Amino acid sequence: KVVAVILVGGPTKGTRFRPLSFNTPEPLFPLAGQSMVYHPISSCKKIPNLVQIFLIGFYEEREFALYVSSISNELKIPVRYLKEDKPHGSAGGLYYFRDQIMEDSPSHIFLLNFDVCCSFPLSNMLEAHKTYGGIGTLLVIKVSAESANQFGELVADPVTKELLHYTEKPETFVSDLINCGVYIFTPKIFSIIQEVFLLREDRADIRHISSYESQQFATRSPTDFVRLDQDILSPLAGKKKLYTYETMDFWEQIKTPGISIKCSALYLAQFRITSPHLLASGDDSTATVVGDVYIHPSAKVHPTSKIGPNVSISANVRIAPGVRLMNCIVLDDVEIKENAVVIHAIVGWKSSIGRWSRVQGDGDYNAKLGITILGESVIVEDEVVVTNSIVLPNKMLNLSVQDEIIL
Ligand code: GDD
Ligand code: GTP
């Protein structure tokens, strides 16, 4: 048997996702019309003998209750949300719920970060992991040398694929091979995390002799906070316990709203192969559809509008005649009025875009202001142009703005 764990973090994380993380936990933000965590969950569903999926985080239970019950029903696999009383770190969170995770006595445990976008080649990873015979296998990818320092950089044996060296976000360049945040472990991982805990408690006891030092220690490194990367992977590298599986497919870390438009495009393109029924086809839909587009069945889209490529339209959205949409994510209950244009933008829940208005960005997804984001319930009046700007919730725009953050 196999189980999967997705680390979803909590409300203190995801600050870079503002203002979109104000009222929805980042893991539930839609990419290609499905929540961010839907994509790893549906990939887990394809693993042979998968019995359960756990989401571990420190969001309030109620924020995930509805989601986990609906996704469990839809995919016919039990998905459970387990809430930590406080952050325990990526390895600490896993360890905290070891009893629940081991309930079905799984032989293997998948561990996935929620904030990565990739094809999740999990079954292939499992096959590779079995041939290596280690405690864990990491999904890795080659990236540009300039961007590698945002991630865990690692060195692997080119023949045996053993993980030889691991450094988390190093200041000086180590390698362009990086950690994708997708792992498979045997249950032995729990005793390894436990050793780290015990070592820490011992040290804390020793330091107790000096009260000054114990205070220092408590703030710097509480005994029940363990990070997977620095505290587990680094010390275990080069000991024939960890191995790597390199993906040649797409991979992105979803840390900003700009990147989420790019990731939405990647997942829509993947739907073309895996779930074409989710894409709007143009003939059954009412509008002119260009490229990969998702339209929620409850959305009302006028036949004279033109939509795509890379557009995702959520529930109860209304699109008026003559509207043009490209490279954008339109969230629930939005109204877009006659002849408005939305390009390289995210339109927040319940917002309204006036006639002949333009909400646009220049499409530099890595720049701070390369797209336009409207927070929840923003009103853009008729004939207003909003370019490369971030607009906080409940604002009303009656003048055009460019390169601004509207607070
Ligand atoms: N439940 C829970 N509790 N989850 C946590 C906690 C915690 O206390 N702390 C972090 N996480 C989750 C995050 O939500 C995320 O899914 C994952 O653990 C990793 O988050 P971070 O520890 O903040 O690391 P990172 O995202 O900056 O970098 C990691 O992922 C990169 C790939 O995206 C590292 O492992 C890098 O090496 C890696 O390249
Ligand atoms: P195609 O007509 O699809 O070949 O697009 P294009 O390359 O001529 O123009 P562009 O990509 O800039 O715009 C895409 C569509 O949006 C075109 O059909 C334009 O007519 C339309 N469009 C551009 N600006 C506006 C506008 O301000 N209002 C409206 N209603 N449509 C616009």
C-alpha cells in the first residue's frame, strides 16, 4: 500500500500571493480552473495501490473541510486534512502525524509541496525508487545556473543517481540540479526525523545549565521544528540512503500570482492530453475559443466574445458581448461588461469591469508588476485602462492607472 502527503503550509506563508490570499488559502487558488492542490491530488490518484491522501497544514480546519469532502467524492479516494497546532517545519509536520499516516501500514509515502507545478511523474519515481533501494528518492530538475539559488541545489552520481551533496538555497553556486519538492520515502524516514528530535532535546537539556543560552536556543531552533531540506536531506546526502529521479518535463515553483498565470497555461496544455473534456472546445461553447481555455459550466459567456489562449473562467462569471480575454484567470462571480479587454491579468472574486475598459499587463511573469491583479470586489468603471497594477480589494477605479499598487 502507498499513501501520499501534501504539505499545504498555513496562513503565515503565502504573503507574496497577496491580495489573492486574503480570503482563500493559497492551495485552493485555481489554476486551469482547478484548485492548486487538485493537480498533485489527481496525479496521486494514478499511483497503483494508493489508499489515502493527507493534506497537512496549519490553516483552520473549516477552510479545508468542504474542499476535502468534495474532492474525495469526485476522485473516489479518501483525502483528509490534518491540522498542526503550530508550524512544525516540513519534516516536523510529517512526523507529527506519523500515527495517522502509518494507519494502513503503507510501504511507501509520497511527500509533495503544494506550491510546485509539474507533471508529477509519481509512478515512474516509485519504479526508480524501488530499483535504487534507498530510504528516499527526490524529484530533481536542471534549471538555469542564475535561478538555481532560489532552490535546494544538489549533486547526484551520474550513474547510480545517488544524492551525494545537498545545500538549501546556497549563496555561492553549487549545481544547476535542484530539488523539485516532490519525494518518496519508506517509513524509515520517521526514525530519521525522530533522531533529529532526540538530538535536539539532548542539546536543549545541556544548554539548560546556562539560562542565557537556552533562551537563545529556544528562539533560534525550537526542539519540535524540523525542516526536511536542511535538517534531513543535507546530513543524509552521500550515505547511500537518498537517490534522485530527474524530470525532463515542465516544473515551476508557484510563489507569485504572475507565475500562476504561467502555471495555469502549463496545466491547461496538460489537460489537452490528460483531460480534454475539461477544456472549452469552441463548437459546444458559445464564444470563439482560441487555444487552451477552461470555462466553468455555470459561467455565462456571450457568443460574440473571443476567449483564449490560456484563459480560465470560474463559477458564475458573466461575459458580455464583444469582450476579449487572453492569458488571464477570472475568479468566481466576476462581471465583464461589453467590449472590455482583459490580457495578462487576474480578476478577483466579485469584481466588475466596465464597458470598453482594459485590464492588462505586459506579461512579464517574473517582474513585480508585469501583470494586473484586481483583488476581491474591485470595480473598474467604463473606459478605464488598468496596466501592470495591483489593486487591493473593494477599490473603485474611475481613472486609468499604470505601474501602481492601489492600496
Ligand atoms: N504543514 C506544514 N507545516 N507545512 C510546511 C511547514 C510547516 O511547518 N513549513 C513548510 N511547509 C510546507 C510548505 O507549504 C511547502 O509546501 C513546503 O513545506 C516547503 O516549504 P518551505 O520549507 O518554505 O521551502 P521552500 O518552498 O522555500 O523550498 C522548498 O521547495 C523547493 C521546491 O519548490 C525546498 O525544499 C527547496 O529545496 C525546493 O527546491
Ligand atoms: P485577432 O483579431 O485575433 O487577429 O487579434 P489582433 O492581433 O488583431 O489584435 P489583438 O491581439 O491586439 O487583440 C485581440 C482582439 O481584441 C482583436 O479582435 C481586437 O479587435 C480586439 N480588441 C483589441 N482592443 C480592443 C478593445 O479596446 N476593445 C474591444 N472590444 N476589442 C479590442
